[in-house]
Amino acid sequence: MDHLFSHLNDTTIILLSLSVILLAGFLLTRITKLAKLPNVTGYIIAGVVIGPYVLNLIPHEMVEHMGFISDIALAFIAFGVGRFFKKEAFKETGLGVIVITLMESLLAGILVTLSMHYIFHLSWSFCLLLGAIATATAPASTMITIRQYHARGNFVNILLQVAALDDAVCLIAFSLASAFVNTEAGAGVSAFEIILPIIYNIGALVIGFISGALLSRLMTPGRSEDNRLILTISLLLGIAGLCASVDISPLLSCMLFGTTYINMTKDKELYRQVERFTPPILSMFFVVSGMSLNIRSFGTLGIIGASYFVIRIVGKYLGAFGGCMIAKTTAAVRNYLGLALIPQAGVAIGLAFMGKRVLPDRMGNMLLTIILSSSVLYELIGPVCAKIALIHSGSIKKDKVETCNDKTEPTTDRTQEGQNVKLDVVMQNNTFI
């Protein structure tokens, strides 16, 4: 394939690559649909198949320069999640969401840290960094699964809030662990470099809030739908660009952007309009993620990596279960929330690269390999576990799973007040197939 691409100009290569990415994602979801798997799983598998480690249908240089798709997709995903952070929702969930988040994230981190040290006799520096990274959850695949099956209800509200707050907990935990490791080992990362990402994220949150307030002012009653979409996307891309300039995820900033706008305007239609624009972007995001995964890393995962994979899942589930007991949630939330918190990717991978700088070469490479290879497995089984959790929690009905993929008849959306309201046909056409 490299020989063929060498005879094509850059524009042709880019356009053909995008076409192959979208087509491969669509075709693989036809197969995963037969197996009753979420579409996200199909997209990731499609990326692995067409990627440089299997069929090599996309030039390796092209894959390396498509990181911007991840930033754009996360910006759109986070903006959509922001609408679930209405004041009314927080009044319903209250302090319980914070308790659940702390329990499910920190218990996973503590279990990983202690088990790596006492079972495998690894250094405290390595164990603390790995445990801090274990607190993170990648909400993207879970959010897309929710969207695909039009899941609604209290379980979904709590899940989205917990998943979104995970990144903040992980960032703080990793900063503290890095400070300890740096003090003990005298590594080449200064305290300022450790604190700097927190400062950047606070600044990004401020930008997100200002953007939401600004958009609420710009959305005058006479504004056309086209211009509403243009203004929203321009602000989202601007936020993502500013975050990328300092190497942080746009997730928290764009989430606050969406949260600020919904609380200032109560305008749900804008979110539906944005969702109608995003399916190709989100498809490319997960396919490109699959293309970036080095399946050869599975061979070096070893017993330590396999243990990390299992222990983190146990910690997430038990932590979510215990947090829900303290928060006195319903049995459905308590029993199944942990299943929906398995995926781990973006933030964890970024922190693993930073952790590699702190640790000695051999330990740093081991840390990075464990996170990269386990992320492949987490992203493959995560959407399936999320689907199971959504079905058994009552957020989606078993007899509706099949129809959510291809049909367009209206469905119902359960609001937080418990009222059933009809979604319009446009929203149904928005199904992410």
C-alpha cells in the first residue's frame, strides 16, 4: 500500500483515507450489530483492521497526523454531556455524585497501588503512578453507547456526572503521586511542571464558562439554525484549539461550556442540532483510535499488565457499589454503575507518557506499555459492559435495542421529573448507526 500511496498527491491521500475510514466503520458495525454489540466496538475493530498493524490501508504518516480528530470529537461529546448538568439534576443527585466519584476512582487507584507493590514487589514510585492513572475513566465510548440506544433516566444522569468528574480526580491524584516520586527520586520533572496542568485546566474551565455565557447572549430569538450551528461549532473548535496548545484534554472545558449554556437558556434544541452534525466525526474518532492501537503490545502485557487490567475493574465496581450505598441510590444504580465505568484511554495515555519521564527507563517503558495495551482491552469490552449496565438498570429496554440501530419511529424520553415526553422524528434520525 505504501508503494501505491507514493504515486498519489497529498490531497488524494487525505480524501481517500477519510473515505476508507468512514466506510470501514460503517461495514464493521453491520457485523457487530449481528452480534448485538455496541457500534463503538465495531469502530475500534475497524480501525485495528485497516490500521498499520493489520491491512495497512491507511498511510502511517496519515495516522500520526490525525490527532486533531480526537480533540474535535471530545469537544463535541463533552458539550453534549454538559446538558445533563442542569441545576435540577444536581439538586436530585446532590452530594452523592461526588461521593460516588471519589469512591470508585480512589478505590481502584488504591487497590492497584497496593497489589502492584505487595504482590509483584514493584517500587512505590511505579505503583503510585500506576494507581493514580487507574483512577481515570474514558467517558467517550460510554457516552456514545448511551446516545446510540437513547438511554435516559436517573442512572444515565449519575453515570455521566461521575464519568465527567473522573478526570479531575485523576489529575489531582497523579499530580500528588508525581510530586512524591519526584521528591524521592530527584527526577527531571519540576514541581512547577506537575502543578502546571492543574493551572491550565482551571484556565480552560474559565474559558468554557465564558464561552457558554457568550453563546447564550449570541443566541437571539431571530438567529437562524445555520448561524446557531456555526457559532456553536466555532466556539467548540476554539476551546479545543486552546486546550491543544497546552496539551490538555478539552473534555472539562467543553463540558462546562455546555453546562453553562443549558443552565442560562434551557435550550435543548441546540444540543439536538449539534448531534445531527457529529456522527461522521465520532465515527472517525473511534476508527482512528483503533488504527493507533499497536496490537503487538499485547505480547508484552504479561502477568503484571493482566493483573492491572482485572484489579482496576474490581476496584471501579466495588468503589461504585460502596459509593452508591453511602449515597443511598437505587439498587439499579448501585448494582450496575461500576460496569459502565470500565473504559480507559485518552487522559490515562497522556499521563502515562508523563509518568515515563519521571521513572527510570525500564520502569517508565513498563508503565507506558501496561496503559497502552490495557486501553485496547478496556475500549473493546467497555461499550459492551456499558450496554449491559444500561439494559439491566432500566435505562434502555431490551426490546428496543434492535430498533435503535436502523428505525426512525419516535421514542420516548423520561425527563428528570418522571414525565414522559415524545422526542421528535428528527431526534430519532439522529441515531448513531
